[in-house]
Amino acid sequence: MGGCRRRGIGILLGGLALLLAGCTADQKPSALETALATMAKDVVIPMTAKNRKNPLPLDDKVMREAGEIFGQSCSICHGADGRAETRLGQAMYPPALDLNSPHVQSWDESELFWIIQNGVRLTGMPAWRRILSEEDTWKLVHFIRNLPRWNTRNATQETAAAAAKTTPKTEEERIAYGRTLYRQEGCFMCHQLDGEGGTLGPDLSVEGDRGRTDEWLIGHFKDPPAYTKGSLMPPFTNLTAEQLQSLVTFLQNQKTEG
């Protein structure tokens, strides 16, 4: 893990040196820009965040106040329930993250505090430190860390329907969700798909023609070196069983036309 992070830091710093001077916001980001944006969340934040603990109590008053702040400042991109199903959130490249996802929920309090305060370049996530006080930021940290529980507790018919969408039922829904996960989890950084992406790993444009079973692919996602000797791919232990199946269904449908 340490070796992967050091390699990621080198790629990130080198890429930023090339890109930041000429980046504009009115063009679709290149594959390299998008890769750097995704890497920034998991590479830059742990480098700079301190091991700070939330000084505020986790109670209903703090959560209510945090909910108001979230609604005013965050919901336009991440949605009222944090699932990022808004038009603006989905139009971003890469799309705004689902704050209920295992990926986001794996970040600790200090990392969440850092990203809210400082933002992440090239992702559309702004720095809020000049707008939100540290106290309000810590309230948001509580809110985000407890979004899955809070959504369940305060579910209305509308939010319950939105939550149901994140558990794909049909193959078509699983493919669509798998495509979103492919982008959100940064798979394109190392793999080509339809002519776009990195070249460190194999081209996934015809993954469905390789004859691998769903079970093999899921096992590979969980422990890559156990299935492919010498693999540099990190384990995707942050994904749920449903998310892994959706990603596999998406990849199994990448086949040669005809």
C-alpha cells in the first residue's frame, strides 16, 4: 500500500506541474486531468490532514444544524440525501461522489474536515474555509459520517425511492451503476475502455469475451495478487457486495461487437 501511494504521489505531482498552468473550466478534462482529480482524494488528503478529532458532540441538535448547513451549501451537487443524483453532480467529470458510499465513509474525521475546508483541485469540490467556520465544518463531518443512518431515520417516500435506486435490481440497472462505479473508483486511471484511459493494466473494452466468471472477477477485485501474480492493482475492499456485482456486470458486458 505504501509503495502504491508513493507511486501515486509521484504521478500526481508530475501531472500537476504540467497541467495547472493551463487548465480551463470550460472544456472537458483530459483523461490525465480526471485521473489526477480522483487520485487527489486518496493521495493528497492523507498527506496533509492532521489526526484531529471532532470536538463537537454527536447529538440531535448538532445533526439538525448540520443538516441545515448541508442543505444550503452541499445539496446542490451531492443531493439532499448525499447520493449525488442531482443534475449538476452527475454532470461533473468525474461525477460528484455519493457521500453514503463505502469509499467516502472510509475516510476518517480529519480527512473529511480537510476536504471540506480545502477542497480538491480538478474535481469541482471547492474550499469552504472562507465560508464555513471550523465549528460548522465539524458539524458537517458528523453529518456526512452519519448520512446512511440519518437517511434511514428520516426517510420520506421521496428519499426512500432515491435510496432504492442505488440497489440495482435489473441487469440494465446494474450495468448503469457499474459504469458509474468504474468512473468514481478511478478504474480508468490504469485501464483502457473504448479507447480512453490508462495503459498500466489490461484493456477492458472486451473483458466480457475473456471467459472469466463473476466469482473470479469479484475475487480479483478483493485480492488482486491472489488471482494475478505480481498485480499492482489495489484491493477494492471498500465496495459492498452489491457494488462489486454491479461493476462485474458492467465489465462482463464489454464485448466485441458483432
